[in-house]
Amino acid sequence: MVIHNIIEDIVFGSIDNIFQSMQKEGNPENFCFCEQCRLDTACYVLNRCQPHYILSNRGVARLEQKSLQWQQLEADIASLIHDGLKRVKHNQRPNTSHDDSVTVNEDEPRPVYNIPVIMGRIFDGATFAPLSGVQVELRWNGSLVSMRDQNWQNPYVLVANTAGAFTFWPAAVNASASDNHKIFEYLIKIEHPEYETLTHFFKIPVVSKIQKSVSFSIDRTFKLPDLYMFPPDDSGQDD
């Protein structure tokens, strides 16, 4: 069993985005973007954030209920990162080679399509109550989609304390080169013995990148419209 502090994902993802943005702007404040300074900045931020542990995609599904809080948290983290950069700049480790040419997270330098986290909610079409005990599948080309790691389940069974929310984070898909455009056509299949089976088709456009995405962020998600299930005798929704 593996537990994970999702705040680490948000912090490291935000640091990478901020570093890349500053580099594109020419780094006017002359910050160091080496791996050591990146880690020192991350430690500065993490020591000032309350951890939030999850075990699986159910933990991420619960974040959907707190989306505004998490958006504010990401803004607060961005502010802490800028503070940390300034402190690290003036207190750099003297025994470290501060080589800015080292690119962050190049453990897998190959072009891939980074599929965003897919989030959705399922409700009873008659009562509008969020459902639980419902099995949700994510399919592509007729098969179940492989997930990012073992903590993300597919199929996914809704539990009561996620208020009908489900999440999937598909594994990265290999690409022939970077900056290729591809549209992924997915199918959500939802089943429960008390309801008509529901299918929902959708498309996600993705541009391939050299770097594999390793961190979760609320602002890098693909949100589906709310879905509604109906008993067999009622008219239902079938996309």
C-alpha cells in the first residue's frame, strides 16, 4: 500500500512551470534553475504547506469537491515559490555546481502525449443525488485505458464520500516526435444493476512533449459534463 502527499505534486509541478516561464522571459532576476536550487526551493515551500495524503484516484476525486480551495492553494504555493527562489538565490550551497543547463525531470527524454487527469461526476437522473457503488470504465480503441500507476484504478467504483466524482489519469502515450497534435477519442462506460448502462464519448486534443508529466495539478485536468443515470423504465441520457 502506497500513500502519497499530493501537495508534493502540486509544488514540483508549479516550480517547473514557473522556472520554464522565467527562462522564456530571459530570467531578469538571475535566479538559479539548477536541480539543487530547485530542490531547495521545493523544501522551502513544502515546509510551509500542510500535507494532504491520498491513496488512489479516490483521493483526487475528493478534490473535485474543493476545487476553489485548491485553486487558492495553488496561488498561495506560487507565491511561496517566488519567496523561496529569492531566499535560495541569496543562500546558495557553496559546494554544489549550479549548472543551469541541467533540465529538470529528464529521466525519460522521449516524446510522449501527456493525457490530463479526466474528472467527472455521476448523478441519479430522477433525484439528482450523487451516485455510489457505480462502476465506471475509461476505454480507448475498445480496450480499458492503462493508468499512470497502480494507484489509479480503471475500472473505478464510486464511493459515497466522493459525491459522485470519478477520476482517471491515463498513462502517457509514446509519440514519434515532439509538438505533434493528436486527438484521443475516449469512451466512458457506466454500469449499475439498478440503472440503464450509460456511455459517453468525448475527445481530448493533446500536443506531444519531450518531457513526461509526473505531477498532478488541478489546472491540468479535463472535466466532463455531469452525467445522469436513469432506471430502466425511465428515458435516459445516451451520448
